[in-house]
Amino acid sequence: MSDCVFCGIVAGGIPATVVHRDELAVAFHDISPSTPVHVLVVPVRHIGGIAEVVEGDAPVVGHLLAVAASVARGLGLEDNGYRVVVNQGRDGGQSEGHLHLHVLGGRKMRWPPG
């Protein structure tokens, strides 16, 4: 989608600090991190959000979770832990209309978040 920032990053037209790229997913550092480590994991194929996921997307969504875990390991977050978050819609905190997982770590997380 021509107006989607994450599609631009996936296509290489928008610069990003990429930590993972394969045929299904791209992971890159968030430009406005909310934690010391904040990486976004996005599908290569545009999916607007978690609400648009259908049963046929299960392999892609499962792969996104596997990439999130791999990225967290690679960034040294495994021992102390990390959070993986998916926001949906404006009230849910989704800032870009492309499905993305936030890998958050590098500090102790609060619960509930906020």
C-alpha cells in the first residue's frame, strides 16, 4: 500500500535499522522507543491489523511470533524477560495501519501497563 509507512520500510524505500528480514517478516528498531529495547515485527504482506487476520494467515502470524522470540534472544532479552504486544485500532493504541508486534524489553515491565 503506497501510503503505509511499514510497507515502505519492507520495500526498502523508507530507512530503518533492520534486525531481521525474510520472505514473511521484517523486524526493525522503533524510531520512537518506549523501552530501552523496542523492536517492531511486521509481516511483509500488508495486513491492516490483528482484526483483519483470517484463518489462512495463521502461518504468517505464527512466524511473526517466532521472529519476535528470535529477535528478543538476539538482543539479549531472554534471561530477564520481555513483552510482546499487539495493538488494534485507535483506542487500542495502534499507531500504524499495518499489523505489527512490539518486542519491548531492557527494563522491568509494570502490570497493568500504562
